[in-house]
Amino acid sequence: MKWRKKGEKQAQKPEVLAVQTAWEEPFAHFSSCAPAGTGERRLYAALRENIPIIDAAIDKILRLVGSFEILCKDKNNSYQINQFLQNVKVNALECGIQSFLNSYLSQLLTFGNAIGEIVLTTSGEIGALYNASLDDVELRECAPLSLTVCRREAGQSVPVRYPELVVASALNPPPGCAKGVSLLHGLPFVSGVLMQIYRTIGTNWERLGDVRFAVTYKPSNDATDRAFAKDRAKQIAQEWSRAMRKDCVSDFVAVGDVTIKAIGADNQILDSNVPVRQMLEEIVAKMGIPPFLLGLSWSSTERMSSQQADILTSELEAYRRLLNPVIEKICTLWMRLHGLEPKFTIEWDTITLQDAVDLADARLMNAQAAQIEETCKQKEAV
């Protein structure tokens, strides 16, 4: 133990502060399992707007889901209900239930929930189908097995007057929750990195692609040159600007020690193929669309393409199962309003992702097999 003299102050040890900079995830606010509200819906809409491959993948899904036909025991009833579905008014400018289902499924995949309304006329007929915006409604979970749809009026949420005319769906809702999860959930961070790469590529090309020149004039040790260095620099600048005009090609002539160097021409732009492909692979894996359908010419074998087509077929069938309750509710209401028994089946078109040549070869082989079998039966009969 050291003793200090009287009146001597004890030396204070300097305090060391460790400052730690925490990195905040830019999309941490949107990392909840279920949609948080208007803010997250705007985020998903921005993803479709800024990342073309995401918007293209959703549009491909809408077209590949295909159309359907209602089959009843009575062919006359089947004809009438199919005519109604083809000609029913949808929203303000569209016609046919296929337009309604395309908007409905697009809203379901993008935001995780979809809301639609069956509009009746004064005579008690189905007059139109309407795709409601999620910003105008609110979903309330009053009980574990019930859902109340409310509309927003003057800052308040009021339950809809006729809930039996409202159709609602949720995409992969978490347990105990009626709000679905968007198909784009998990893509904001990956899309942000991809947008940053694209933005950097544009900036680098703007800097390095458009070559700029540095013109340097060094006066000699002569007193006359140093005295008129400023004037000569201005003259050189004027002549260089005239020589670099876009409307004509001219030569540049200077007297003295003048050096011209290109700015940025020697620098090499980073190769972005690998990181961009990594981000696109994450997006394609999330969307469930084979790369060749999105115009991505990645190396793949014929067997791999057929397996990807089979996986996409199962995905499309899952989306069809989500649309079946909506179709059944609309058709059931129409048949009851017309005094018919609501017994029908929904017959979807067959999903074919193969080329026409493959289909033709398959039909040819089936015909040849049938001909061989018929020949064998005739020989056995003889």
C-alpha cells in the first residue's frame, strides 16, 4: 500500500468507455408473423413495384391457375350458371368471375388476406362482384372460430350490414389467428440487398462508363509563362470544351506541358453476377415459380425442368383449393336465389406445363399402344 503526502490529491484513473454500435435491421419493424396493417401492405406493394421479377411471378401464378366450369346434374342449370359467371359485372370496368378471382388471388398472395363482396340488385339478383381494398376494412377476431368484417367510416370500424354477402380468405394463417401471411413475407431484406446492388451498378456506370478527362497544364520556369498561366489555362479549357462537343468532331491543339488523363477508365466495375443470382434464387425459391418461366436462363437439365413443373402444379392446385370456397359461396347464392338446389361440382382445367410437341408425342404413343393391343386381341380371337 502506497502512502501519499499530506495535501496530495489521489490520481484518478481515466475511465474507459466502450462504445458499441448496434446494427439495426432495416426491416425489423416488418418481421412479424402476421400483417401489421397499412404499413406492411405498403411495403409489399412497393416490393411488387420495385422488383419486376416478384410482380412477374405473381402474374404468372394468376395465369397458370387457369379457369373452371360448373357442372350440375341438369345440363340446363350448368349452362345458365356458367353464362352468369362469364357475364357477371366485376368492379367498375371488368366482366366475368375470372377477373374477380384474378384480383382476389393477387390480393391474397400479396397481402395475405383478400376481401370480396357480392352485390345484389333491388330485384334480388346478383348484380356484380366487388374486390374490396384491405385499407377500407378491418378483420376482427371475436371468437376462435368466428371473424367479423368491419368497414371503416369516419375513423370508426362498423360491422358490415350483410356479412353473408362478404367472402374472405387468408393465406397460411398462424395458429389462433385469422390474418394470413403474405407470400412476400421474408423478401424485404433480400429485395433491399438486390436493389442496393442495382443502384450501385447504376452509380458505377454513371461514374466510370461516361469517361471524364483531367486536363493539366504545367507552366515552365519562365517568368512569362507563370505570369500568364491563368489566362492560358482558361484558353485551354475553352478549346477543350470546343473539341469535346457532341455535335461535331474536332482536334485539340495546345502548346506547352499539357497532360490529358481519363478519370475512372482504369477502374474495374465489380462483377455482380454472383450476388445478384444469389438474391434472385432466394426470391424464386420463395415464389415457387421455376426460373425458366421468369426468363432466367440458368443451367438445368430436362429432368430438373420436369420436376420443377410438377412442383409448380402442386402449388397451383393449392391455390385452387383456396379459391374453391369463394366460388362455392357465389354459386350457392345464385342457385338459391333462382330456386335451385345448390348441388354442383367445380371442374378446373387441367394444368399442362409441357410443350405441345411432348403432348403430341404422348398422344401418338397412346394411339400406337392401342393399335397394338387391338391387333393382339384380333390374333387371339382367330
